[in-house]
Amino acid sequence: MKLQGIKKTIGNFQLSVDELLIEEGKIHGLVGHNGAGKSILLKIIMGIMEQDAGDIDYGGISQNEITLMTQTPYLLHTSVYENVVYPLKLRKIKPDEEEVDKLLERAGMLAHKEQYALSLSSGERQKLSFLRAVIFKPKLIMMDETLSNLDPDSENTIIEMIKEIQDERQATWIIVSHQLESKGDLCDIIHRMEGGKMVV
């Protein structure tokens, strides 16, 4: 995926990304201070915010094959299971309950399968958000501070699952996190943003 000449003005903030190459099948880290423009860039890639100028070549990836996780996940007012399978139902894919159960078990969430999703702890909500994001095997997965403020066990579980997914099918990831610098072995490539621009 290649971004060229991306510009977006919001109030006094200006995003200006001359060029950014997101290599397929790699884990990309996106770092920068608060207000650098990381979240805006992810929303533009996701298609929920329109750029003022510039082009994105998705390299054959459709919008249906992209997912974005946010720091505060929106959960449906239903069970954990129904939240996980929601992306499958949206795409008219019949959930394989055994496969879903394996995913829940891997994340330590199987005991919460029938629990009301909004009653989960913050760490459990993030794990649920992660499972919901990967259940339909998207080609591009973006995580906006999903790893922030997690308890160590939840954080380690998600990181281990990212690595397992890469071993299985090599998705493309863009991960925004303040802690990425201390997790150098997770990302293949680190991109830095400052004041709305990419910096080397």
C-alpha cells in the first residue's frame, strides 16, 4: 500500500504525508507524540475520514478487508460471542462456533463467552476488540493505541497472538503505541510522525 501527497486540515492542524509505503505482510509501528497526526492518518486509510488531497493505492486490498481498533473500543450491547462474530455476520459469513471458541480460549476469554460485553474489564474489552478485529482474517489491521494502558497479561496475550497470526498468514499491520520503542521485536518497520509529517 502506498500513500502519496496526503493532506488534511482540521482547525489549526495540518497533516501532510508526502509519501508512505506500507509493505505487505509486515508489522509497521507508527510512533510520535500526541497530536502528531497518527490517528487522523489511520482514519483516512480506513476510509472514515476523507483527505483534502492525495491518493492511496491499496494494492488490491478492499475496504472490506481492513479493520481499525481504537483505544476505547465500541462494543455492542450483547454477549461477548455476539460481539466477536459480528464482523462475520456483516460479511454474510456463517460463524464456525468451534473456531470462535478456540479463539476465545486462546485469549483467555472462553469463560466470558455468554457474558454481557459491557460488563468486562478494560483489559478484557481490548482483548474482545482484538478478537473481533481478526476473526474475519482481514488483510490490513490497524491498532490505534490498543496496547496502551493494558495489564501485562492482556498486553502479552495480544502481542503473542499478533505473532501467531503472522506465522499463519502474514497480514499487514499498522500499530500506533507509545510503548512500541520498548517492543522492538514486534515491529518489522517503524515510522515516525511529528507535527503532521513523516520524519526519518
